[in-house]
Amino acid sequence: MLPERATKMTARLMFCALCCVLLLSCSGDKAKDLLETAEFEERQMNIPHAKQLYEDVIRLYPNSKEAETARARLAALN
């Protein structure tokens, strides 16, 4: 049963990654899209992935208002 659960988790993570790629490739405001994806992951209780995405917002768009929001969310999650 455990390998089946791991397979489902892997499939879910792959789906989330694919959604992120699709979202980021479709829009002109990539910082906003990345932040919205991070917020979605946080609402889905996928905290490790949300943190990773918040860190990406900060790294890629350090002077944006989205980076400011991402810093605040990371502080709240830690």
C-alpha cells in the first residue's frame, strides 16, 4: 500500500509542477503569477512547495511588491 501512496504523491507533485509551468508561460506578469501559485500551494497545505515558490519570487523579482508579500508569507510560515 505504501508504494501506491508514494506513486500518487509523485503524480500530484508532477501535476502541480506542470500547472506552475503552464501558468508562468501564459502571462505577462510572472511575479504575480508565481506569487499566486505559491498562495495556492499554501492553501492546499503544500507548505514546502509554497515556501520554495515564495523564495523563487524573492530571488527572481527582489524589488517587486510580490517579493514584499512573499517575504511576509515566508516569515509567517517559519
